[in-house]
Amino acid sequence: MTKILIIDDDSSICELIRMYLEKEGCEVRIARDGVEGVSAFRMYEPDVVLLDVMLPKKDGWQVCREIRERFRGPLLIISAKSDTIDKVLGLELGADDYLVKPFDLKELYARIKAVVRRCEKHEAADGEVVKFDNIEISLQRYELRIKGKPVDLPPKELELLYFLAANYNRVFTRDQLLDKVWSFDYLGDSRTVDVHIKRLREKLAGASDQWTLDTVWGVGYKFKVFTE
């Protein structure tokens, strides 16, 4: 049974979501503010988190940061804030999906199932570690090592780097990377990919002269390996 934690101060929406998800066989808990949400997350240990952005006591952005420090499972933001900048921020903080209120409950459940499948696929597939000169990337441990030393990365940065390195020397457009890494139909612009690539390059600078995170102008990005 999938355990779902809803962190949202809108009681009517919470109850509608709860009733629908429980009919689908899920177990649901509800927290009404940011402080209660973080506490409930630690006690309940959910499989999936649904998080509103505009919360009392502690806003959803801070809650997202705190949860992502220890949780690698599916986290979906559900919010009335529909601006592209809010969607980009949510993704950069580690959300797997961003759904704008009001939404259809069937769509919400479909999105939940999609991100759960993606996370399960990562866990099942990652018995391997992607290795190149001076670098090791593991999704199972959510760990990047450069020259043997661990380097802190937000979940989405690590997943993006892992995907590109596992498919080295192949070029991917921004839309393809959004689909493969974020795994949903992104409705805003694709600049979040550029932001993640920029941050990765800063952390990978000087690691090796045998590979690089390369821009293919007019197309997209690739993990370019010079020697195999």
C-alpha cells in the first residue's frame, strides 16, 4: 500500500484528495502547515509527498529543502502559483512534478503513479555505478564522487548527470532531458535544464581532461568522453 503525505492548509482540497486516493488503495496522512508537515514526514515515513507552496508557519520551499535532505522518493508540488518561475524553483529544489490548482484528481493520481514508476525503475536499475576518469555516480546511493571524494548534489542535478554519463557521447535536447529526468510534460520553458547544467559544470570543473559536460549549440547537451 502506497503511503502518501499531503502537506496543505486547504482542508477541502485535502479531503477530496484523501477520499480519491484512499479509493485507489493508498494510505493518506494530512499535515496543515509547514512545521507540522516536516514533523509528520519524519514520523510517518511516506512513500510519496504532496506539498503545497503557500503554507503557514513554514513555506513550502523551505519544507521541500528539509524533506529533500533525507528523502529521495517522489515529491510533487501542488500549488495555485502558476508562474513559470515558481515551477522552475520547485524543480530546482528537487520536486519531481509540479501540478497547478485546480487539477483533475485522475491527473494527480496518474502523475503520482508516473513518478513512483520512475523512482522504482531507478532503484531497480542502479546496481551499477557509472564511472569515468576521476568520477563515480550512483543513483542507488545518490552519491557523486570526484577523485574519490563525495560531492554534495541536489537530487535532480545528480539524476541529470547520471543520465548524461550513462548515455555518454549522445546528444539530448532540453525537452528530451526534461522528459527523461523530470519525467513529465513540462509546461514552462526549458531553462531549468540550463541552470542545472551550469551548476554541474561549476562542481565538475577541473575533475578530468578525458571527459566534459558539452554544449552542442542549437541542439542540447551531452557527456562527451574523449578517451574510452
